[in-house]
Amino acid sequence: MPALNAHLASMPAGYLFREVANRISAYCRLHPDKPVISLGIGDVTRPLSPAVSRAMAEAALEMSTPEGFRGYGPDFGYPFLVRAIYKNLYEPRGITLSCDEIFVSDGAKTDTSGLQELLSPEARVAVTDPVYPVYIDSNAMAGRGGEYIDGVWSQVEYLPCKAENGFVPPLPSHYVDALYLCFPNNPTGVALTRKELQRYVDWALQNGVLIFYDAAYSAFITSPEVPRSIYECRGAKSCAIECGSFSKLAGFTGVRCGYTVVPRELFGGTLHRMWCRRLAAHSNGVSYPVQRAAEAVFTPEGRRDCKENIDYYMNNARIIRNELRSAGLQVYGGVDAPYVWLRTPHGMSGWDFLDHLLENAQVAGAPGEGFGPSGAGYFRLTAFNTAENTREAVRRICAAL
């Protein structure tokens, strides 16, 4: 038998969303006459903009001609898409970047899980808690987690985000090499103001810490005091790498396209060189039709359609938030993010609340415990279903309470 990655082999079984899907499937097998509405996994339901689909189809047809055929594309993204990302998402906010600092990928999950390869095996990381599981899992698979004891990795510093502190993480109390931040946050749905985010940038600059910043939900921000990029903060280009995604911005969960910004200012350009080298070894890039589709997101028609979809989802979030509050639940988020985070009633665990909703309301969500120890006693609902299903799911939840 070959020598195996012991860290991966010893990972605790069960990825959160797979376990949720398994419980839904088990319920549906026993009750085929009772369809379940899922507000659990953050997958979109609205169709792509026709401008996006046309661009993808035209690019695919282009590939069927001798003059339009393309093989391997540029390692880090076609210039037309890189320029579009900069011109539409960064330049209007007063952020200056060079095009070779923006790297196109097949999604933020791929990059946020891959960023840990920039760190040494001995590096220490801190994460907000609760947290998107990929950040911790990828580091644990590389050996940085330590021992997994009672749901906690011994070598990871968890920064608790609870109602008591407004879901704003404290600064790490021990030295760490890297800090993961995701705002607007998945799962809590809470966003940081520019002043609050500047505090982490200042701390990172003072302590030589690298920030991995996941901005996958920036398109959902409605509050003027909330930044859409960490680079709106003074000095952030000297301490932060930012990941973005077309998945929620433009409904690309089934298309796959994202980007990561690695400024040359980071630690004398070392991380920029390392990321270039890593991508050259790992990836042949994103297909030409997909990149043309992503470019079309920024056309007038694409912008209009994407905004309509985002407004649609945020209206769902408003319905969930307001109706559940009226039912007496403690509810958070859903203002600058498509996630609503609630405290489970009667002291139930998140997993028990999931089972309760399946049995009594035929509705599913995501237990807070699956996002980390500080998620205990909380539950996440997403706004990504249809408006009809969202209203019916909320009605059922309120009835089951």
C-alpha cells in the first residue's frame, strides 16, 4: 500500500452540506409524498442573463471555426476578462491594480482552498467562527489543523462571532501567519463596516500577518458604509489577497468562474511570484467560452439582469428575516448578504432543529454546528430558492414553531 496523506485520511467524516443532503434524501425516501423545500445549500435558482448565455454560445461556435479555435488560454485569464474585472469591480471604487495582479479561476472555492499552499506546513492560521468549512478543511488536509478534538482543531485559532459581540470577530490573541475573513459573511450574513475592516488591516500590517479575504458576496451589499473590497481599506494591498466569484454575482454556480487578486506589494512581490508559479503547475485556466460569458456580465444587459436577480434574492432574504422575527425568533443577517442566521428555539441544537423542520415543516437549512463551535445553537437559511418556495418555506417554519 502506498504511503498516504495521513492528515487527509484522518479527517472527520462528513462534509456539512453532504450530511444535510443525506438527511434530506433519507426523509424523502420515507415520505415520498411530502416534498422538501431546501433553504440549506447556497445554490442559485435564477437563470443566467441571456446576454451571458449568448456570449457563451457565440464563443463556443467561434471555437468550431479554424480562425476562431483556441487551445490552451493564457495561464491567468484572457486579457479581455481581466480588464473587465478591473474596470467594473475595482477602478470605480478608486482601487488601482495592474492587470497581472488579477488571476481568473474556476471559482472562489478553488482559490480559497488553494491559498493555504502559500504557507509553510508549520504556519498557524486564524478563522472566524462560525466559518465556511473549506478554509479549515484545506488547512487541516495540509497538516496545519493539529488534532481534531470535540469539533475543534487544536492548532487553529477560532475567533468567535456570536450575537453577544455583534458577530464581529475579535483580533487573534496569539501570533498567527494568516487570517481568513469572509465578508459579507457566510454563514452569519453579517457584514463589516469600512471602519471595522480597517482595524484588521491595521493589525495585519503591524504584525506581518497575511489576510485571505473572501469577497464572494460583495454584490449583495446594500449598506453604504460596508466596503465591497478589502482594498478600499488603507494599506490592504500590502497585507491581503482577495478572492471574488461570479457564482452569486451572476449565477455561475453551474458555469464556474472566479478571480483572485494578489497585489505585487505583498511582502516584496514574493507571494505574487509564488501564486504565479502555483497556478502554472496546477491549472490550464478557465475555458474561453466561460470567460466570454463572464465578460458579458458587465454589458448593460448583463448588469441589468444580474442586478434583477440579486434584488430578487435579497427580497427573499427580507421575507425570511421579517417573518421569522415576527414569529419570535432571534434573526440576524439578510441585509447585505443572501443568508439569514437564526438562533434555534428552545435551546435545540442546529442538527435537532434540522430534523424538527424536516419532520414538521418539510423544510431544510444548514445547522450552525457544521460551521464551527460558535455555530452551536444557530441555523442558516439561504435566500436562493424561488420567491414562491421561500414564502411557502417560511409559512411552514412559522407553523411548525
